[in-house]
Amino acid sequence: MAELPYNDTSRDPVFGDYVALLKPRVMSLVVFTAFVGLMAAPMALHPVEVFCSILFIAVGAGASGSLNMWWDADIDAIMRRTKSRSIPSGRTTPDAALGLGVALSGLSVLMLGLAANWHAAGWLAFTIFFYAVVYTMWLKRATPQNIVIGGAAGAFPPLIGWVAATGSVSVEATLMFALIFMWTPPHFWALALFMRSDYDDAKVPMLTVTHGRPSTRRHILVYAVLQAALAVGLAFSSIGGLIYLSVALVCNVIVLKDAVRIWCRDEVDSEADDFKVERAFFKFSLFYLFVHFLAILAEALLIQYGLGGWS
């Protein structure tokens, strides 16, 4: 971790400052996808087991976020969209983030093992390590493929939820993992297109910095095609169905259309409308992921009444 331009606000941290270290907005997506993975699994858990499993998966995600903020505090202090975070703004110290992250990491893994099974706890431990060490400490500052490989960290929650219920990994769990894994690069590359100066200033080798925006636009299109194929293909698995297929077809037509528009645009077009298309793609992709997993959840709930899936 580089030397941090730390701003002392001359006040003691409050509870909300520590909560902010856990990246609660990211945690909300983790909680939802893990819950869907758990509910889509063919084995039902007691409601208390469900609650505890999701809680400790969320705590593990928060621990990862705190460790990420500790290591990336120098970058966060430079980038416009992150300089108001707890550490660069001086509301908490790097040592506090490190201590919180380590403590919650151990607690979450231990408690998930006791609440569900040790296979799920092992996957959670690996996820924390992958995000905090492999991605944050290594890949993020080392390669333009950082978000491609590192995106796996955000794709593990539904797989962990599935394993918490079944005790093993399956094709369905892998497909949910793969959907988020393929969704992550184009989502963040779209962000990088209109936030490139941030990554330049922070010396983060995002694809826009190392290969330029035209190359990034081509990569977005390629990944959008692969993402669409995977998303539609998932509909024909045991966790898919007519509802999911309908959602996947509509959403992926929109994504492909916007990806083609991004590919066809040049910098003159983008700067003329302040990257309107790229910003719209980024915002829609959040809805895209949410609605796909909502459809998986709907199929899982309706199948209990003979209405979901392909049965």
C-alpha cells in the first residue's frame, strides 16, 4: 500500500463510518445473489439456517470490502468517485479498516461453517482471499485484465449460497457464477470509458488506459455477445424456465443493441453528449443483473407450485 494523503477531520469515528468500510451497496448485491443461489438449490434449509447463511456471507463480503479500502486508500484519495470514502476523507484510519477486515473475515468463515457447512465456509474464505489479495493487492495494479480475472470475486456469492444449501458445487451453481463473471468486465469498462481520467491519475492499468477507448469499445461488444449467449443458455438449465428465458431475451437484446452503439461511437460523439450511451449502458447493466437473478428466484419459488421451470 502506497503512502496515503490522509485528511484528518479531527473527530472520532462513528458507527456509520465503520459500516461504510464494508461497502454496503456492494453488500446488498452480494446478499441478493447469495440468497437467490440458496433458494434456487434443490435442498431446502430451515429459515434460521437461511438467515444465518446469508448474514455471514454478507459479513464476509463486508470484510473483503474493508480490506480493499485499507489497501486501496491511496488510490481512493485520488479518484473523484472514491475520495469521499471513510479513509481518504479522514473519518477512519487504515489500521481500523485492516483490523475490522481481518476480524470479520475470521468471524464470517467460522460462523458460516457452523451455520451451514464447512464446504461453503471454505468457498467464502477463498472468495475473501481472492478479492483482498489476488485482485486488490496484485491484479488491480498489475494488468489491464484486472477486472476480467478479479471479477470472479463478485461472482462467488450465488455459488456459496448454493453450496450452503447442498454442500457441493453443481452445473447450476457454476452457471450463476459464470453469469456474473461475464457481466463484470463490460459493466466496469463502460464506467471506465467516462471515468478514464480517474484511472489515469491513479495509475490503475484499466483497459481504457493501457489500450485506449476504441479497444475498450470492441471488448465491450465481444463480452456482451458472450454474456448474452450464456444468459440465454442458462434458461435451459434446471434453474431456468419460461419466465427467465423471457427476461433474458429482452434484456440481452437491449444490451447487445447498446454495445453495438458504443462500438460504433468515437470520442467526438461521446464527448459531444457527455458519454450518454456509455452511462446508460452502465446503469442498465445493474438492472440487468438484478432482474436476471430475480427471474431465477421467481422460477425457484413457482416451481414449488408446479408453475416454474420447464416441468
